[in-house]
Amino acid sequence: MIMILPLAYITAAWGSGMDFDEKCDTYSRALLEAGYYPICPKAHQSIFLHEDNPREHQLGLDMGQHILGRCRILVVCGNTYDEYVKSDIAYAESHRIPTTTLEGIMSVKGKGRKRGK
């Protein structure tokens, strides 16, 4: 049986290097366990796009918004908001995509479990 879970777009002030990979893995795992399919375009795009190239940088932003438009929810992870996070939030607001934090999802998930016991 195929489980159909809602798509959750992950946005964060990523940084770079091993810290990026660890954050992406942690956020994605938490969302999967909360009942969402995590979508982290930044992880995929970092494989083939060159952020230092202005054209490819813009292409990455456009691709991210295209994907965000298909997601059920935008999940803001971490405590730092950079230009990318703010841009994702603005896009979600203008397209009526609900936005929350990872802490918000985990808080609600925890409350649901306690009630179910």
C-alpha cells in the first residue's frame, strides 16, 4: 500500500558544508516522522547548480518557488532568517500556502500523541 503524505517544503538559513548536510537530514527526518514528505530543494540543487553564478542562482530561486507552489505547507527550520527564508515566506503568503516552524509541527505532533494514549 502506498502512503500518500502531504508535501512539506523545508526552508532554512542553510550555511554550507557538513553543517548543511546535517541540518537537512535532521529537518527532513523530523518532518517524515511527523507525517509529511519532506521536500528540500536546496539539497538537490546543490548537486548541480553553481550558486556563485548569478543566472544559476536565480534559476535555483525560481525552481524552489515552482516546487513550493506544489507543497501543502512551508516549514521554516532554525532560528535564523536570511533572504531565502524571507523570500520563501513571502511567496507562501502570496500563494496562500500555510507556513509554520518545525517546532510548531513537533509541538502539535507531541500533543496529539499524549491525547491518543
